[in-house]
Amino acid sequence: MAMVELTLVGVRVELPANQPIVLLKERDGERFLPIWIGAFEATAIAFALQGIETARPMTHDLMKNIMDQLGISMKQVVISDLKEGTFFADITLSYEGKPFKIDARPSDAIALAVRAGVPIFSDEKVL
């Protein structure tokens, strides 16, 4: 499968529907990948991008904290598929040197990727 590295442009709101989107762009090209997401996930991504720390951990911060405490490292996120208008993602993690993948919503995967500082990729067919 051909993989394309993406950069996270940011979170935007599409008008007139006020629907949040996360906007990704291929690192070495001109194509963009907009993914419609929920308001909670949009806030979680925006907070992480802006370095905003909340008084108590948000869900994605909690997940990162749990992974850190258990010695699980995050390696990458791949936006792997688009079926009937729904995007799919895989999070690649590593525990005791053994990599494994977890299925995730792209918004959750991206929110974790920003916190962990790992690359985001897309399968070529999704772009």
C-alpha cells in the first residue's frame, strides 16, 4: 500500500453548517484531505495544537497518560480507508518492542498523534 505523509493544517469550521473539519495536507504535495469530525474531537485537536492544558486530563490526554504509564509507545497514524463517506484510521503502537495496530476514528487517532508527536499518513487511495 502506498503511503503519503500528511501535515496537520488545523481545525476549521465549515459554513453554513458549522461542521468542524480537521484539515490535513500531503507533506510533499498540494493535495488536501478534509475530514468531518465532532465538536469534542475538534476541541481536543485544537487544544493540543495550541498547547492548551486543561485543569483535568481530557479523554485523549488520559489515553496518552495510560499508554505512557504502561510503556506503550505510539509510532504513527494511518488514515487507511474511506467507505460510504466514513473515514477509517489505524494507530500503530509498540509494546515491549512488538508493534500492533488499533482501529480508530481518524479524529481520535489525530488527537492522540498530536499529543504523542508522531507522523500521520494516508493511504494513497484515500487521497
